[in-house]
Amino acid sequence: MEWSLGRVRELVADGMQSIRDCESSAVGTAACLLLLFLWYCYRVGREHGSSPLRGRYGAESGHLRAGVLGGAEAAGGAKAPPGSLDEQNGLAYCQSAECFRCTAPGEGLNQRLYHSLQEYAKRYTWSGMGRVHKGVRDQGRYLSSRPTIQRPEVFFLPDLPSAPFFSRDAQKHDVELLERSFPALLAEFGNVYNQPPVRSGSPLPPGWKANSTPHGQWWTYYLVNQGTPLALNARRCPRAWRVLGQLRTFIANNVFGNACFSVLSPGALISEHYGPTNVRLRCHLGLRVPSACELVVGGEPQCWSEGSCLLFDDSFLHRAFHEGIAEDGPRVVFMVDLWHPNVAAAERQALDYIFTPGR
């Protein structure tokens, strides 16, 4: 529901007149509470749109940094050396000393997290913040004491049910929407993958990023990278962007949210690593899946399937590989980050505030 400020003021004025006309104090109290509720709805509606992605790639294109776009290569310079910050674990970093995602865990990060939570609670409410407060307060202990099978690198929310893989029913609406969109996403992948290289001597088509791997090639084409839309890539994939806007649980407003096409060449290996947090589930929609491809999460192996989604918690130790031959072609998935189903709406809003890109 969207109201203009003028309309809200009219409602407030009408309500105040009603209160003055009321002889019953109980009715007056109820009217006051109603007015406060209307004002709260207006404030929340102004600051949190119904669709987190609506219009963002156009509005924010001027704010996309070279690091977010995939390092120097995206800015037109030379490709960053393998293993550099903007290629670790296939993630592009913004290179900012103030960025939560790029900051090594420590007392300074914990203090910044707590300060951001206090800012949020002062602006909104402490209601429903029990787990978030507990997690922020004891973050250093949680990260250092986690078993080696699950050890998120940035933020751990306590008391969340955890497992390497989740049933498709955990986010049924979004899984079914992605699977229905399989033909459109596959066609759009082909459009951006089969473009000529961005420059001579490079195998990469426009918008693609090469990630460091011990064997083979791993390319990614981001539409959203760490909560920041990539305007040019999104414009090249209007159907994929539209699908993202229809997802109910896509993490669109904080640094833990990503969406991309991910390609593994035959012989490629993505080394074991941990994701940044347990508040998300990573979803892979299989687009092209040759034989001899596997994803191992928390020691449990699974195979992708074309047109079907795999949901997993990437805060568990995980790796992926393609052991096929050149004739098999690449393994391709469409990857999106969804909220863990047990993270409540109030907690999601607070985490969006705390982990806003660039905060």
C-alpha cells in the first residue's frame, strides 16, 4: 500500500478531529494507536519497497565500482592475478576498508556490527532481535568455536536449523518459479555466453568474470554481486532480471545476496571453501549438466539435474568439480541466494540494514 505524505497528513488531521470530538477516552486511545500505526506503515513503505529489485539496475548504475564488477578487468584494465582479493572463492570484493564482506573477522568487525544493530534498533525496534543481538554480541566466539564442517566466514546467526542440503519445500515458491523459468534462463545464458570476446587475446565474452581455480576454468556472469546490481549485465538479461524480481526470498538488499550464471569447464575444480553466513540458502538451477559433475557439501555429494534446483547451505565446507571430457561441454547453473526459511521477517530487515552494501 502506497500513500503520499499529503494523504497521510489528511488522515492524521481527520483522526485528531475525531479524538477532539470523542467523549470516550477509550475511543480516543484507540484512535491514537491507529494513527501511530498508519504513520509507521507510511515510514516503512517509504524505506522498503514491495520489490527490492524494482528499478535498481537503472538507478544504481552510477554507483557500481570496478571491484564489484569483477576487478580491473571489468573496468577495462588487465585481469587481476589469480588469488588476488577480487578472485578469492569466486567472489568479487569492493576493496573498501569499511566493507563488512571484505573485513577479516575480529574485534573491530564485531564492534561495527553491534553499532549498526544499535542504530537499527534506535531507528526501528528491538522487537524480534533476540537471535540477531545474541549473534552480534558473541560473533567472535561463534566463528572461532564452530566445527570445521560448518564455519561461516563473516556472520553466524545462532539457533538456526542447519544441514548441508535442504528440501526444495524449504523455499517452494521460489524453487518452482525458477524451474518454470528454465527455458527462458537457458536461452538467455546462451545469448550472453556465445558473444565474441571482450577484447583480443581474452576468451571472456562481455560481462563474464574468470575465477581462480586449481584446475580448469570457472566463469561467472553476475546480475547481482554482493547485493549490488550490475547494470550492464542486467540489461543484457531482461528475463532473468524479471525472474529475480518475482522471487519472494531472494536476498537483494545486503552483501550476502548474489545472482549469476556459473560455468565450469571439463576438468575444472572449485576448491573446498566456506560461504560467508548461515542466514542464506544457495540455490543452483541446473541449465546444462553433463555426466561426471558433482557438488559436495559437508561431505555429502549431490549431482545437478537440468531444470531442477539444488538448495544447500554454503556455510558448510563445500566444493564442486566437472570430471568430464571436452566433448561433454561445460556445466552451467543459474545461482541465486535465498533467505534461510527460519530467518524471521524482522531479522531479515535488520540484517539488510546491518549488511547494506558499502556500509
